[in-house]
Amino acid sequence: MRFDSDDPDVRMLASGVVYEDRWMRLRRDDIERRDGSRGTYAFVEKRDFALVIPAERGGFHLVEEYRYPVGRRTWSFPQGGWPHGKSGEPDDLARLELEQETGLRARELTRLGYLHTAHGLTDQAGYYYLATGLEPGALDLETEEQDMCQAWFPRARFEEMIGAGLVTDDDTVAAYALLLLHERRTLAK
């Protein structure tokens, strides 16, 4: 096969599903690189998610739960994808995740960015939001989230938690970086 200058650097020749469930699909493709060499590439196809930074009083609401793949409990910002069989706009998903995991509702929701997560492993990306004007409400945890708890932390404590390894979720740290950039842009205006 010959590559044109507009072609991607890696071309899929064949594709197959290795595993699939209602949350994800593991795909294995036969590929050809620009230099003509061939190989395989396996990756996870997963629906995009929304992550919400619930901010008030100089701090943030975080959730903590046991994360099976890493074998421990960790703190993070509320986040998740649409339940199986449902879909909608990212803003609606952000509001749903915030309400389900914290019981909070936001009067203001500001989109901070869109990032790919583990882009060498998955095609999944996330929509990142800042939620303000928070009002309390009832939790609506999913079955998988029954061990989840939540708490509010001052910003300085949140930063300490990152350094101490209590917050290890890369999406939470990326969201915080997007928030800092947003705050810098807002102050510059």
C-alpha cells in the first residue's frame, strides 16, 4: 500500500473485537505504518465522560471510593459517563454526575475543556466543568458507587492531598490544571 501525504501515519488494515461489555470494548487492529512495516494495536473503546469541579467557599467537594484496578480508595472530583443505553449533551451529563455523586446542584456550569484520557490506551475523552452556585440535594448513587463518600476540602488541603498521594486520579489533576488556566485567563481580562 502507498501512503499519500494526507494519510494518517498508521493505517488500519483489519479490526476485531477481543472483548466487549456494557462499559467498554477491547479492540485489536492489524495496522500498517507509513514505512510499510506492519503490526497490531490493541486499545479500549469507551464512551466519553464528564468531570465536575464543585467549588465553593475557597475549596472543593471531592468523592472517595474504592478503585478496583488500583486496589485502594482514592479521592477525586465527581465524574462518570452516561448509564448504559442513555446519551445526551455533555453539560447534562455533568449535572447528572454532580447530583448523583454529591447530591449538589449547580446554578452555574462553566466548561473548562475537553481532553483525551490515556490517549495511547483508549479513545475516551472527557468534558471538564466548573460547578458554582451549589445547592444541596439528595444523593442518587449507582450500584457500583455504594461505597462512595464525599467531603469538602479547602483548596490548600486539596493540593496537599495531590502531593501526599491521596488524589491519584489523573483526570482530577488535569481538571485542576484546566481550572488554574481558566482562573488565570479570567484575572487577565
